Amino acid sequence: MTGRPSEEESDPRARPENLREAYRVLGLLFVIFVINFADRHVLFILSEPIKRDLSLTDTQVGLLSGAFALFYVTAGLPIARWADTGSRASVISLGMAVWSALTVVCGFARNFPQLLAARVGVGIGEAACTPAAHSILSDLFPTSHRGRAFAIYGMGGSIGGMVGIFVGGHMADLFDWRVAFFVMGVPGLLLALVARYALPDPPRTARGTTSVSETVRFFWSQRALRHLLVGSALHAFAIIGVSAFNSMFFIRVHGLSTGQTATIMTLMALFGTTAGSYAGGLLTDRFGERDLRWYLWLPAIATAISIPFSGAYYFVPVTTLAALFGGLASGLGSFYSGPAAAMTQALVPSSMRAQASAAFLLFNSLVGMGLGPIAVGAISDRLEPTLGAESLRYALLLVCVTNAWAAVHFTLGAKTLREEVSATRALEAAIDA
């Protein structure tokens, strides 16, 4: 018999029994990521009551996310190095215990510096999650399943955001914003103990480890990876920047309560962000079988199309229509998450996957979480003397336009994607020989 062997024959990870175990682990990592994003996003829905209670400016609200991002990325690379050389299960469970405990501490803050310090701690703890999780998933799943596997994992972030927004918003309405932090932090402490004993640490698919400096040099040597990095960072600048202020937009511009805003934003995330994240991973896996460049072409197309929907979102006067357009914009904007994670892992040898994921998150977090919310807050404060409550509307739209620039980089990255993935596979085979 002639012809190429099937992936099941050439890669044991594609066998049904191994895929079942891989999806079981994916399920646990999914739940962990739900808690990760719930604790991260609860601040977004609580921004307005926190601002009133602690007498903050919009810029200070943005700084709460910016400081989180700074320490999230500062801790990310050394923690990822630990994940590439040690037990990834231990890294994830310990990080989860830290970020959950400090989420509870946020509820005790009496002023801006105290809340800022607690959020910094949450950021350090959360830095342990995704790089180690990405590394585990890459060792469990064959290439043909990674797009959807990373998309499913990424959906945990969307659902976690919904949980944080919905529970946090209604807890703030029923009690106050401090109770919301308490409610969000406690489940993670319990799940951290479960993860320590239930999460496996599968054998790495290649021998050897690399230093942080070697990982960064290799990372930057890949043209496709550079464009993917820049495009994703610019996209994160828009997505995270507006996410930090969307609840304030509905409260200020549409006159909704915190609980009403939480319900609307949860529905937007459910039918927009979550669906878009899964669709992006599923479609790129399907089209990518014919041409690997679809892993970047599809995010480029979806990101560009999201821009006019964002404009409609912020300027239609009817709340229901605003939510509809917002859901469409966030859904299209989420197409990139699974493909971006999958290609980041495909473009580096397995010995540096956790570090590569951390480097990817470093740039995304610095530009996205670090600068996005600060930019929205600063623009809003600058325009407020002239536009009043309307200033936030214009600040959000201006930041969303950055997505056009992101789409250009996704398109440029697709040009050399196939050749560089093939070269990385050859390098990994040589390392493992």
C-alpha cells in the first residue's frame, strides 16, 4: 500500500483512547481558566461602584488593569521557565491558590493603593495558568486537533468573563462590590487543591530545554510569529481596552443599573465572544487542513469586519441594538484566540512551548491590559470637559479602530506561515533524534 500514513498511524496522540484522555484534561483546564478569567474580569463590572466608593478617576480605573498586566507579564516568563523544566500541574495549582486568595483580599481594600496592590498579586498568580496549560495541551493533542482544543480552552476565558460579570454585577446590586470579590475568590481556593492531584503532567514530545533568552531569540526570528505577535497585541489593545469600560458605558450612557448591565454583558459574551472563539478554532482547523495560512487569514478577515459593528455598538441610541452590535463585534473579535494560540505553539519546538506562550502573553498583556484600559480612561478624561458622559463613547470607538492595524499584521504573517511551521517541525525532529 502506498501513500502517506494517517495521522493516527504516525502520531499516537491521534488515537481515540489518547484523544479521550486529552479531552478529559482539557475539561479540567477549561474549568481552571473559567475561574482565572472570572477573577480577572469581575473588576470590569465593579468599576463604576468602586470608582464612586473610593473616589477614583477613569485613569485610575485604567491603571488597576495596567498594573495587573505589568506584573502578570513580569512574572510570566520566569514562571513559564519553571513550567518548561518542572511540574506544570504544580505551577498551575499553586498559581491558582495565589490569585484566588488575593481576589478575596481585593474585597478588603479601603483605598486605591490597597486595591492596586491586591490586583498586582492577582496578576502574578494568574501568570502561572495559561503558559503551562498551553504546553500540556500541545503535548496531548495532535496538530489537527489543536485549533479546536485551544479554542475550547479559550472559551473558558469567555465563559469566565461572563461568570465574573454576571455574578459580580448582581452581588454588587444585592450587597456591595466587596462581597462580589469574596464570592469570586473562594471557589478557586478549593479547585486549586483538586487540580494539584487531578491534573496530569504528560511527557514532553521532545527532549531538551531552552533558556528564556534562547526562547525570545527564536521567537523573534520567525517572521510569521513576529506578525502574529504584533497583530495579537494590537487586537488585545482594542479588545481589553474596551472590555474594561463596557460596563461603565452601559451605566453612564444607557442609564442601566449594575445588575442590568451584568445581564446584558453576559448575553453579549455568551452569544458573541464564546461562540466566536469556538467558531474561529473550528473553522481554522477545517480550512487549515487545505492551507495552513487560514490560521491567520481568518482572524484577519474577522478582525477587519468587527470594526463597523463596534461603531454601531457605541453610537446606536437603543440599548437592545447596542447589545446586539456589541455581541457581533466581540464574536468576530474573538475568532483569533484559538488560531493564534495554536500557531504560537506550532512555530516553536516543544521544549520552549510554555515560555513561548508566556512571551506571547507578555506582549499581549503589556499592550492590551497594560495600555488599552489606560488609553480609554485617559482619552475619556481628556474629552469629558467638552463631551461630559459622552466622552466615554468616543474614547471606546477610537481604541477599537486599532483593529484595522491588527488585521494587516495577521495578513502579513500568513505569507511565511507554512514554510516556518515546516522548518520548526524539522528542527524538533532533529532535537529529538
